[in-house]
Amino acid sequence: MNKKYRKTIIAGNWKMNLLPSEVKPFADELRALLPKTKSCEVALLVPFTHISTLRRSLKDNRISYGAQDVSVHDKGAFTGEVSAEMLADLNAHYVTVGHSECRQYHGDNDFIVGQKALAVLEKGMSPIICVGESLEQRDRSLTMEYISYQVLAALSFIPEGKERQIVIAYEPIWAIGTGKTATPQEAQDVCEGIRSVIREKRGARVARSVSILYGGSMNPKNAKELLSMPDIDGGLIGGASLKPQDFAQIISAVTEVTGEE
Ligand code: PEP
């Protein structure tokens, strides 16, 4: 499968870490460390409270930014929620939907995840749709069955012709924040499976154009091997995105893989 038809994306998911006052120093340091690359889009997904500061601190468009969640509603009496239109108004580019922590702690199910993905798309941004199996599902050899179900459920909300705007992140739950990583081959097999599901539903041209990321304890040591896999088009990175040095090294791994260095 040829990667030239899709973007490579390295996206940092800060979760609920760092303070607004730490955003500018982080952005300055990362910008200084960032390797020159045409083959990789870099994004930071930060808490809502950090977006405006990040936007100002990034100065140019070498780094995209976005949010980690969004409301399914457009506007109105939804205390505490943030709409897709609000994020689009800040020029956000990406929004993760269905992160396993949102599925676990906020009760986001596949229906809500699909609605959120559509809300993001409708405002011209790209949803990063997260899917992933639990340890129990993996131990019972149910990984691909479960992931296919999640991908199909999300796809059913994506209008035809809009698929190129979505990103899928395969994040095995047992690998998130645990230091355990899927082996490159395990991650490749699932990402390839996800592409097959897209191919069956929306055709080969669409399938080859959708970026599929791996997430789950990716770090500067294991990034190159994971990113070398034919169906892994980048990473969604939690812990290692909180240190500019580590994050920049992961971006450098892309340039090593693509031979830009
Ligand atoms: C994540 O939060 O999406 C993630 C992959 O976290 P970590 O890299 O820390 O496992």
C-alpha cells in the first residue's frame, strides 16, 4: 500500500497536562527543535483552555493544533460543553473523538463518537477517530472483530466524499500510558485490517487516502520501527508529547523513515 496517497501525522495528545502558562515556553522549545519536514504534519491536541495561547505561540503554520473532545450539540443550554463551531472559530484543525479515556470516563459510545466526528467534519476540521481494544478483548482474540465494529460504526456517520478528511487512530487500550507497546507487526496488522474495512465500505481509492495512526506508548525509541510499517501513517502520542525533546525526536523518526534526513 503506497503511503504517497495520504498524510503522515504526528499528533501530541496532552490530555489534562501542562498549564496555560507553560504553553508558550513549550511551543518556543518545540519550534526550535522541529526538524524541517515536508513529509509529516505535526499537531498538538491540547485542553480547551490552552488553544488560544497555543495558536498565538505557534506563529506560523508548521504545527497544527486542535482539541481532545467536542460537544455533539451546535449551541445552547449545554453547560460545560464546547462546540465544533467554537473550535473552528479558533482555526483548530484536528479534534480527537472517541479517545478510550472519553469512552471510559464520559460514557462516549460509538453513536456519540460518530456524532462528534460528523460535528467536527461539518465545521471543516478533521476528526481523529480513536478505536482500540481492551486487554480482555485482545486475550480472547477479539481484537479485529471489535475494531472493525468501531470503525464501521464511525464510518456510518461520515458522508460519502468526506472520508479523506478523517483520520483513524488505532490505540490498543492496554498500551495507553502503560509503557507497553504493540509490536510493530501487531500494530501493522490491525491498521491494515482497518484499511480493509474502509476499502470494503468505501472503495480502494478512499481506503488508500485515509491516514491511520498508531497510539499507545509510542516514544523516541520505538517510533521509527512503528512508523516504518506500510499501514501506519503516524502516531497519536500522549506521554512523550509532553516533552519537546521527545516529541521532536519522534518527528525526526518520520524524516528518517522517509529518507528526508
Ligand atoms: C494517548 O493518550 O492517546 C496515548 C497514546 O498515550 P500514551 O502515548 O501516553 O500511551
